[in-house]
Amino acid sequence: MSFATPSFRATDAEEYEHFMARWSRRLAGPFLDFVGIEAGDRVLDVGCGTGVITAALAERGCTVVGMDASEPYLEGARHNRPHPNIVYEFGDARRMSYADASFDACVSTLAIDAIPEVDQVVREMRRVTRSGGPVASGVFDFWGGFSAADLVCDTASVLDEGMRSLRDQRKARPIVWANGQAAIWCKTGLVDVVEVPIVISFDYASFEDYWSSFSTGPGSVGQRIEALPAELRAEVQRHVRAGFLAGLLDGPRSFAIIVRAVRGIAPAIGTFPK
């Protein structure tokens, strides 16, 4: 039996802050250093979510448009991360309304892997970036690089066929493999393409803090856990808790997470492949 992977549920800004945004700040510095963003650049942040990377760009002296397809996330960004150099706008990453070459740089973090038409998104990112400007993205490495989620996902996969199918579908997408994004960047006609791993830390105060991040929330793993019958969900929680504690007292735990970051340079528009 096959199971459909749930779509990312981008409906609650506070839910996303607890699930992911509280750690995204740690990614902002090394990711933007890698991209080579400069003060004064006009930058588009695609899939800006609740505005973590958008705000970090503004703090570096950039003029930024944060674009997302979730109005609740945009409202959260406007409320929690306002800045005079930021405009938050609703938009579809697959069909952007911006003119060709209207930004000095285009970035996206922890977003494009949730969009099935990723090639189309990257073409649009390339289109709206001026010649010589960087186009960059970062996504989780789901092959051993997202251990915080793997503890839940792999444990539940032993007990639930639906989670096992979800895990396999997620890992089958080349974009989450090493150099998977780089292959898309090269195919799109971007030049001087480089992909690197960036390691950040996800730190949880307790098992409850950890479990509440992955047993619910906007991602496919949390949605699957929520959908389990109560008895099975409790069994998964018991086994995950044993793995989290590893025979020790409950308390803080830290997970090293790998984000694969890619950067390419936009060539002249006439060289852009259709």
C-alpha cells in the first residue's frame, strides 16, 4: 500500500517558530556568509516563512523582499520581525510577479524542498536575479543530516507502514542528497556552482520540548504522528523517549544538523535555458 506525503502545513506562525524558526537564526550567519551577500544589495528571500533570514539580511544592510505563499507566516513575520528595509509580500515561488533581473541576489532556506515543482522555482529565482548575482538555497540533508527528526521517523517506521512510506518518499528526492541542489543549479544554467554542508545545533531543554516539535507541527513527520491511532502514537512516543534519554535522566539534548547550501551565479539573461 502506498501513502501520500502530507503537504507542508503553513497555517500557524507560532507553531513554525517552535518547530523550526528558533533554530533558523543559527543558520543565517554561516549561510549568508557563504552566499556572499553585501550591504546595499536588493535581495529576494523566497519562502521567507516567519522572516528569520529576511531579518538577518536587513541587519546586514540589505533591502529585502520576503516572499511566501502563507499569509499566516507573513503576518507572523510582520509582527515579530519588522524592519524599515523589509517588505513582506504574498507570492507563488513557481510564478513570481517580479521583472527579470530585478534583484541583486535571491536566496531561499529550508523551503524549496517542500515544493514539488522545484525546478520551476529555481528557474524563477534565476530569472529575477541580475547577471552576476548569487542565487542560493539551503535544505536539510535527509541522509543522516537531520538526526533530530530521524529519531522519530525511523522509530515510527518500524511500527507504522505509513511513516515508513513517508520516510522512503522523502529520502528518494535528489534535492535532499549531497550535491542534489547543485545538479539543479547547473541544469538551470547557473554558473560557478558550489554546494557545501553547514552544521548547526538543535538544542532541546527536555524530552517534552523535543517531542512537541516532532509529534505535531507543520512538517510531514508531525502530521503523520498526529494521524496515528492514540495507542500506536503512545507506543511510538515511548520508544522515541527511550532513544532520547538513552538510559540517562531527562534534560537538555543537542543534535548536530546538516544543511546543504548551494550557490550559483546568474549569467546574462540571453544564456538562460528555457
